[in-house]
Amino acid sequence: MSDFYLFRSSIRDLVRFKRLVVAFILISLPSLLALFFRLNTPAKNYRADEVYAYLSTYIVFQFILVILAVVFATGSLSQEIEQKTIVYLLTRPVPRWRILLAKFAASLVAIIVTVCLASVLLAVTTFSFGGADSRSALLTNSDLHDVEDFTNRLKAANDPMSAYLWNERLPLSTKLMIEPQKLDVPGLDNLKQMGGPVPPKPQAASQGQIRRQLVRDFNDIMQDKEDPLYSPERFAKAAISTSLRTEAETKSTGEDRIRINRLLLETAYPQYITHIQTVRGLIGRDLLILPLGALAYGALFLLFATVMRRPLIWGLVFAFGWESWTPSLPDKFQMVSLMAYLRTLAPHDKPDAETVDVTQLFSGNGAGEVISNLMAWSVLLGAALIFLTLALSTFSNREYVPREDAE
């Protein structure tokens, strides 16, 4: 009963009017920005996927989630110290760790509710109740997996589809990016015979750069109106459904053509290309990962509160310093950031104009190249358990006195 009373009193303190106003502002912020983009973008250029991806990454995940975790988790303890009520709190006939755990649970509920509402409202604003059909079937960077193995299959051209793509559809520049050591890739001999200039030997590209280039190429192929992707010979041995085969044989146009071509690529390369995700699936994934992020960050900042004198300041420095730039570092450097693991589980691609980033400067890979989903789940859950255990243990054994400089 004492635990529930502490939890309930902590919740009551978190839903005061001023805090509710701040929570309302944070919940509304992503959707207001999305509405601004939508009203100021021509309808033909508006991409709901890109707007949602950008705002979800930088506003919901990287700002609202982190700032709430910093404020609420550190406030679980620092507020008691600053208000000089820590002495009375510790006189309760309840083990210290249970007191802190109850207060942390209340903070965690507040974080999860706020950030999930912000994500749902953002989705409603960007997709406007359009359902699954409102998502574009075009590939995004996070849809392509195991780039090195995929390019090896394309180069080998052992199946009709790979031979067609490698020999006829992929641009010469892409082939040279994949095989910079060879200047005899298909298409180069014809260029030499025609007397055209031979392109210089390119520098080695990272897997992230190759992925982005392949995504652009495949999107161009899927939108091509002249050369259809489907032919009975290319898919003679593929496990293609009767309904998809029937749709592919019709002369579809617009978004239907893109959707059919996307499904054909998924059928040909199921282990490399993610199945097209509906809006419901996209939001469901984010709503599953956001509580995990709240738990990991909340436990970390709770530990800050138990061992540091001014945890809020140090938490803000860590959140908007360290966690802002380390996820963009190349290769294994990004593995020291909790946000990199969250981006692996809930990848949101940036618009094409934003794809030149720190990873290109260092020739690094994206988070998905070095962090698997299993590793991300394991690290985030393990880190949350370790941080929370250390925080509870520290609070149980350390002396806390009211701050003399608190007002």
C-alpha cells in the first residue's frame, strides 16, 4: 500500500496544471511543424513519409523523448532535495529502493504517455487518416539490408533478375562504385568502343553510400514507364503469387506501378528488401520502441540523480551533446550511444537533401550496418537494468541532505 501511495502521489505531482501545459506543448509541437510543412509544400511535392521520418527522428525521438527523460527522471530525486523534503521521504517505513522505484515508475508513465501521444498526433497530421495506401511504395535507405551480400548477388548475375539489373538497368557509375577496382564492368566496353571518355577510377565507397545509391537507382527503375520490371522469364522460378503475377501483367500506371514493382523486388530479394510497411505498422513499431527508449534513458538519468550534485544540467549536456552527434559516427563508434540502438529498431530515413552527413565524411556505415535488431534490444534492456540497479543501490546506501543553496 505504501508503494502505491508513493506512486499515486508522484503521479499527482506530475499532472499539475503547469506541467500539463508543458506536456500539451510538447505533444503538439511535432504535429504543428508537420502542418506547417504540409501547408507550405505543393501537393505534388509533399511526401508524408519524409515529413514523418524527419520529425519523428529529430523531434519525437531525439528531443521530446530525451528531454522528458532528463527532466522527469532526474526530478524524481533532485526535486525532493531542492524542496528539502528528502528527510521526510526517507523517514517512511519503506526500504529506500522501493521509494525511488515507485517515484521512477510514475515518471516513466508520464514520459511514455506524452511521447506516444506526440507520435500518434504527428502520424495523424502527416498521413491525414489515409491508411495504408497513403505511404509511398518507393524504397528508403532502411529498407535495404546486407548491402555487401546483396551487391555480390547482383554482380554474380546467377539468376535472371540479377543479370537483368546488373547488365541492363544499373548505371555505370553505380557499378564502378560497387567495383572500383574493375574498369571492365558491363557498359564500359561499349563506352570505350564509341570513343567516349573513360571515367576515372573512383574512390572506394562505404556500404552506406552504396546503399543510398542503390535505393535511388531502384526507385528510378520502379518509376520507369518504358521498361517494365516484370517479364515471365525473369520470374519463372520466383515464388510469385498468382495475384501479383496478374497485376504485374497489366499495364498499371502511377502509384500502382510503383507498388507492383516494389512487390516484385521484394519477391526476388526477400532477404535484402524489407516488405513494404503500412502506416499502421509504422506507427505500431514506433509505439513499441518509444517505451523502450523511455526506460533506457529514464534509468540512465535516474542514476545521474543519485550520484551527481546537479543532475539536470549534466543530463542536458549528455542528452544534447553526446547523444546528438555520436549516433552519426561511423562504424562501431556509434555503439556508445543509446540513440543509435533506438534508430536501429525504429529507423527513419532523412530526406534526400539531408543524406550527406557525418557518416559520409568518415566513410562510415549507418547504424544498421553494425547494430542488429537483437543487439539493439539486448543492449537497451541490459543498459536499463544495469542503470536502474545501480541507481537503486546507490540511493539505498548514500546519505542525502537538503541543499543549502535551494530556495
